[in-house]
Amino acid sequence: MRTVLAVDGGNSKTDVALLREDGSLVGFARGPLSSPHHLGLEGSIAVLQRLVGDAGGPGGLAVLLLAGIDFPDEEEAYTAAATAAGFAKRVIVGNDTFAILRAGSERGWGVAVTCGAGINCVGVAPDGRQLRFPSLGDISGDWGGGRDVGIAAVFAAARSEDGRGPRTSLEQLVPAHFGYQTPAELSRAIHLGEVPERAIVDLSPLTFAAAADDAVAAEIVDHVADEVVAIARAALTRLDLAQEPVDVVLGGGLLRSRNERLLRRIEVGLSEVGPALSITVFDSAPIVGSALLGLDELGAGDEAKERLRSDLGAAAAGLETREVVG
């Protein structure tokens, strides 16, 4: 029976699954981040090599969807390296946002927006046309990921303390999260490297929770919602899909949090873009989307895909539950 090696490689963790063409799961493994943007090509491949072994070995077809794969030449280089590493006889490489789209929609086309450490969006038209964004952060016009929210919270806390900005509960909450008394102490700790700047992304849940009764935190949440609407609108408009019945799939940690204020503002904003848009928050692990794309390539039937969603979804959810408990 033919097999698929599926990978969802993100900026915080990596999921790898080996499955048969009937949708049954052979093995599943989770490990650290594998984004080549952070680790480089060789470092990313090295992470996958260990996880592929943990999941049960190579497959006949590999679908590798990773954060940090944003340009065609990056896809080509990664495909060559993954093939040389022996991951599969045939290798398909793409950005991890395609996993969100496939997992959240059965149409095979639509728009997906993901907000994890950063923000990204892909759009696929019914005729196969694709639209992608560079997703390189500030230098490509991006705002709205977990890092952006964290920086905004640190910024607001500092200005609350010294009087340059409005008072906010973030003044106490943000430094306390890292074990400091004041924003000034935290700023110095970040400057000296005592608190890694990458850890600032962990402030997102705190900021979202504070938004319920803090105007400054609420403004940050609203900014995220407006950026999600803006990037989805751009994709829909450029693909001439704004007036069509399109699935807009939302994924990534920030959107999967289902913050009521955030989702409500996104829904209102997107309703003004197109009246027929269908908005879905995809709650399952994106690895399901990578695996479904593999089964699509093999021509698997609906029964196999349902088995995959059930078995792989349960494996990923069970691991997440153990991580939370641990």
C-alpha cells in the first residue's frame, strides 16, 4: 500500500506523520521548530530527519509544508535537499499556510489566513491561480502575529509607566509574566539578553485576556483583527473572488484561541468585503491538511480522508493534551 509522509513545520513546533493511502496512521511525531527561516536549510532538514525516523521512516510521497518557505527558489532548494535526504521518492514542498486551507475546506480552493508567531495568507482560485504573500515581517508590510502582539504589549507597558501613553494593566501584567516588577526592568533584561526577544511572543494570551476590560489591550486585539481582514481582502480582491461564495479559513495560535472580540471584529470586517464569504476557524492541527494534500495526490477516496481526519486529528490532539498537562 502506498504511503504519505506529511510534515507541518512551524516557527514553534513540527509535526510529522506517516500514513497509508487508506488513511490509516502508521506513526506520528512532534518536535521543535523546523522553519528554514530560523534554522537555515541544513538545520531544518536535520530536524526533519530525526522526526521522520520517529514517525516510522520515509514515505512514497512526501508533502512538506513549512513556515519560512515563501518563494519558488526556496521551494526548489528545499525539494532538492529533502529528496537527497531520502524522505520520499517524490517530494512536494510549500508554505504551511496551504495546510490550513486544505484542512479547513473541502473545495480545494479559497483563502487561508494564519496568525502564529507571524501572519501569512494564501489564496487559491477555482481555476488554480494562486496568490501568496512574502510574509517576511515588517519589511514586507506584515503585522499581526504573536511577536507583533507581544512587542505591542511591551511597548504599551513601557509608555504607561513613563507617562508617554495611556495607563494600562499591561504595565503590571507584562513584566510580571517574566518575573520583573516594572516595564523598565523588563526592557533592560531584554536589552541585555536575559529575556530572549523570541519569548515576547508568549505575551499574546495575556494581552488577549486583558482586552476584556483594558482599552489599550483591546486596541491591540482590534489591530490584529483589522490586519487579518486586510490581508484576506487583498487576496480575495486580487483573485477576483470577493463576491463569490469563498471559504475563508482562519488558523494559527492567535486565531485558534477564539477570542470573542477578535473573531467578532474579523467577521464584521469580512462581511463588508463580500456577502457570501464563509468564515471557519480551523481547530485541528495543520498536519491534517498536509496529510490530506498527500491523499489528494494519491487519488484517495472520502473514506480514507475521513479516517485520516479522525486518526491523525486524535493523535495530534492527544499529544497537545499531554503537553498541557505536563
